[in-house]
Amino acid sequence: MNHFIHSLKLLLRVTLCTAVLTTPLYAAPTMWQITDKDSTVTLYPTVHLLPENIQWQTAKLNSVINNAEEVWFEVLPDELDPQHMSGLLAKHGYQTELLSESLAPALLQKLSTYLAQNNVSLTQVHTMQPWLLALTIMNIELQRNGWSAENGVEAVLRPMTLDKTVKGLETASFQITLFSTMSDVQQAMFLESTLDDTEDGAALLTTIAEAWSKGDLSQLDSLLIQETKILYPQIYDLIFTQRNQKWVAIIEQELAKSGTDFFAVGAGHLVGSDSVVKLLQDKGYKVTALD
């Protein structure tokens, strides 16, 4: 997993940020490491969906994972099986009010046009909450272009960690609840931004993908964080600030113990002034970017 996951456009950007690449890219995303006398924590930026042809694994990454005793994901990959997720979405993703009654006319028209272009009728989705419909539209675009969570960082890393203690920072239920508790206005904005990004997002996503793969932290901060922080401060606080602070507390608990931990979390959580990296630095930890 991306990935949350990131303006409201950010969720789309983080989740799909490498999905538009059409040629192999030999990547080396930046890893960070904190060490003390008896413990080591490595932070690795992930994207949750990737095309089949991108190459991002390195000997250094493999070595770090091999040396890890505990591996942490945002959510345990094992928890993301289709049956479990379907149950969560059925519980939290639908509403009694129809979209034709709740959406503004202009947004409803934009949605209807998109659905018609993809041979989907409004009645097939009319009880979905807007946030779930936005994710469904993303999935349509992914499948159209051969993009898959099966190629995402978490899915690739999980088989490499079968002999490790594997833990989740959050549960799938918690992450779904983040979306379902958005206000009606926020959900409508999320849906509209998703529809807009299906029209002209390819160039932007390519740029983000290249920045991630090269470890260009300044560009990732600019592309993924700044717009959200300025335009949608409440969403930014919900998706980034609050969760980053909770994750830092867990990392500190691990550093207080002895051992070696590997944390794989969405790239948007590791850049910017409120990132996990910056919060740890502000607490006095020496956080070193690995070559």
C-alpha cells in the first residue's frame, strides 16, 4: 500500500503515483534509518499500486529487510483480503440517500458522463457514499491500464517477510473509517477531484513517480504535501498530522527496546514539515537517509 490514503487529489496521487510509467524504471527510493546502542529502525516509502514493469527493489533494500526482526506495514497485508475488505466496505461505504438526490447538479452531470463513457449506469452505484465511488472510479482507471495492487510495494515485500514478526500500524477498519467519517462536502470534493484527475492526471502522476523513484524529497513534498496543507488543512490534519504523530509514538516504543525494525509506510508520510521523519528529528533523533 500507497496509498491512502495524501488536496483530496493527494489520495489519488499517492495511491497511483507510479502507475503511469510505461517503460522500466530502475528505482532507488530514499530510505531513512535511526540507530541507538541496541536498536535500529528503517523507514521505507511505499506506493500501494504499481505497474508490472517498474523495477524498484535494490540489494540495499533486500539486505535491510533480511536483517530486520520485525516488519511494520500501515495495515497488515494479510488483512486486505477481498472478503474482509468487502465486508468493511458494505458496512461503511453505502448510504440510504441516493447520489442523484445528494450530489450537486454539476457534479452529478460530470459523474453521469464518466459512467456512461465506461458503460456503467448510475443505478449500479447510486447508494455508494461518494468516497467509495471515488475509489471505484480509481479502480476502473487502474484496471483499464493494467495497474494492480499485486505489483505494489507492500504486496511484493510481504513474501519476503514470512520469517519475520509482522505488525500493522493501523487496521483496515480504521482506514476505511477515515473515509466514511468525512463530511458530505469533503466527500463531494474527493469525488470531483477524482473525476477531474482521470482526464488530465497522467503527466502529473508520471512526475510524482519519477520523483519517488529517484528519492527527490523536495519535489515529493511540493507535489504531494503542500497543496493539501494549504487548501485542505482539516483533511491534511486527519490524513497526515494525526496519524504521523501516532506512528512516531510507536517508533519511539520500538527504539526504547532492543532489536531491528523495518517500517514500510506511504511515501507522503515521510516528506514534509509534519512527516514522520521530521517529527523524529524534532524529538532529537538522528534520522539518516541511506544511500
